[in-house]
Amino acid sequence: MTKKMKSVLKTFFSITLTILFSTIPYFSQATWVGNQNNATLFFSPDAGTYKGNATFPIDIMVNTHGQYVVVVAAYINYNPALFQVVSIDTTSSVFTTEAEKLIDSTNGVIKITRGIPTANHVNTASGKVATLNIQGLTNVTPSADNFTFQFTAGSTLDSNIILDDGLGTDIISGADNGRFTIDATPPANVSSFTATAGDSQVVLSWTNPTSDFAGVKILRKTGSYPASVTDGTVIYDSNGTSYNDTGLTNNTAYYYKAYSRDVVVNYSSGAQVTATPHDVTPPASIGTLSATALTSKSVRLDWTAVGDDGSTGTATNYDIRYSTTAITAANFSSATQVSDAPTPKISGSVETMTVTGLTGNATYYFAIKATDDAGNTGAISNIPSALSYKTADLNNDRIINSVDFGILMSYWNNTTRPLADINQDGIVNSVDFGIMMSQWG
């Protein structure tokens, strides 16, 4: 009857989505059974923390202790309520032939027996027998080994390592069991998740959970919130508490979802916010406004156009105001608004308009504010003033004299409302003459 020998590799953890705890308490370390004086079996790694329901590999390894061996048999016990052995991979085994490969998922037993052809043998301190692909079914926090080698030193009925002596001598003296933790519970969501919209950007901030936390992944979409950690554009994946999402399109709604994760990459259900970036830069303040009286009822305004963003681009509209008392930023809105303000030109252009309907011989103050297409309004302009001409100053030379009297006489009894109709009652007559005399000189 052929003697079987069991050899279990010391398991080395290498899952792409798995992150080990940086510190593992003393009770999470596997224990040696027997001694290391002769050939041994071990797992690689023999301990670690893994994500629930994710498959991870454990290698069964043999140390022949400097001796030539031809057969290794590894009999392993585990709890099938906590773990599922998905498969046994022997493609990279140092033993090239197989006598036995069994997964008893009802009783929680794994049996692997492998050998080497005649006239060959294995002498290694770290030779792979096989790889177990394991899945944790629920949360597991072991206080004792949960993958154990079944062996008795010198016995060939359980795990064994057979010496190449032609006698079938079993030289196993010890084994290093495995102790594996499964974390299937995600951390809490981040809290106080906020999004503050700016010009082509959104500033995100949040508070991380205080336990079972390793990082946060934030995804962005337009049209709807991300539905999972793979839905949308990943804009952040670290453990900070804020992020400035730049290069966005103004007036477009952006939807964000933040998924906190633990060290084995369990993701939370996600916290979500939305924001719409917009232009927040107002036009510059106009500092070139000038006012020049044209007649007793009109003043010409001149200035240089500013832009949409400061002095760049083109503003959307002007708010032009005038008053017979000094205008300030505080009383700007109560001054009289000009109804026919011009449409702004590109920044740096010359702007001009005439304000009409004024009263003669009065000092008027003027101010302008420019507004952009996002509703941002610039600060108040400089405040120039202009004194309108007297109503009887028909030639606008700032003095009422015989020249104005001559103009008045040339229109006497005229009913076409010329400038000489000082009181604008429809006829140039003695009433207008009386007004002129009252302003004479």
C-alpha cells in the first residue's frame, strides 16, 4: 500500500484589493505545532486580515530541512461555516505529480498529496506544494488557529513528508498553522459632506469616521449620482478631509458620492452632495467716468468699458444713476436710474451716452455699475458731477446776455417749441422774456 505524505505551504498573502492591518495583536499570530528540528509544513502567510466574500490565496509550503524528499501530504482542517475553499491550484508546485486532491466542504477537510518522479527529489527550505484559494463567508476574529495541519510525528496516516531513502520514512517534525481574520463590515459613511460651488470649481469637505477607517473614494457624475464605486469619475482616493475639484464647466450640475473604506476595502453605502459651479468674478469698477454738461437739460457721460471678469471680456449691462446729491455706494440704488443705458462693449472700448430730461442750472452727480451674465455686479464707479446750463443761456456760454436776448427775439411768438421757448409752454413770448431777465448776467 502506497504511503502518503502531506505537506502544507506557509501562505503568502497577495490579494490586489487587500490591505493588511499595520499592527496585528499577539493572538492573531498562528502557532507552531511540534518542532522545527526536521522537515516542516507551513502556510504563507500564516495570518492576515481579508475582505469578506473576497477570494484570497494561501500557499502551502514545505521546508525539507536540508534533506531529499519525494512525497508531501498535507491534511488540513478548517471551519466550513466560516470559510469556503474555492479551489486548489498546483500549477507552480515543486512536486510535479499528484496522488490526491480533496476538498470536503461538509466536514472542513482538505487533502493534498503530491510527489516527484523516480530518480528525482526535492530539497528546499521554501517549496510550494499548492495554493489554496479561500473565501471568507462572514466576519471572523479568531482567538485560535482556524486552518490547522493534521499530523503526528512519524506517522504516515495524516500529513507527512517522505524521505528519499527507499523506505518511506516520514520525517515531518512540526507545522505552522494559519490564523485568518475576515472583515465583512464596511465603515460608517463620512459625515458633514458639503459642496461649495465656485468659478469652474467645487470645494468638497467632510468628516471621516473615527473607527475602522482607511480612506475615502469620491466619484463625480453629471445627470445623476454615482450608483457604486465604479460608476463615474474618481476624483479623490485618500484619507484627507477636503478636496478642490477644478476645471469644471460653469452652470453644469455635478453630483458627488463619497465612499469610506476600511483596510480590507469594504466600502460604505456612500454619502452624496451636488453643486453647480458658476462665475463669481464681477466686472471691475469703472474709474474713468466723466460728465460734461451739454445744455440746460442734458449731460454727456464718457468712460472706458470694463470686462465680464474684472477687466477681461465683455460685461452684460450697465446700471447708470444720477442725483442732485452726492452718490455713494450706500445710496446708489436710491438715485435715479437712466432707462436707455447702452449695451456694454468689449473691455477697453470707449463708451458714451447723453443723459437728458435734466433741470437747468443744477449740479448732477453720476455713477455706474457693470454687471456680468452671471449676475455679478462690480463696485460703484468714480462719481463725477456736472452743472447744467441755465435755461435762458440759449447759446450755452455760461452767461445770459444780449446774445441770448437776440436769439429770444428772433423766435418771438414762435410756436414750434424752439430752444428759446424757455418754459416750454408752446410759444416764445413775454413769459420767456421774464425768465431771461431773472437770469440776466
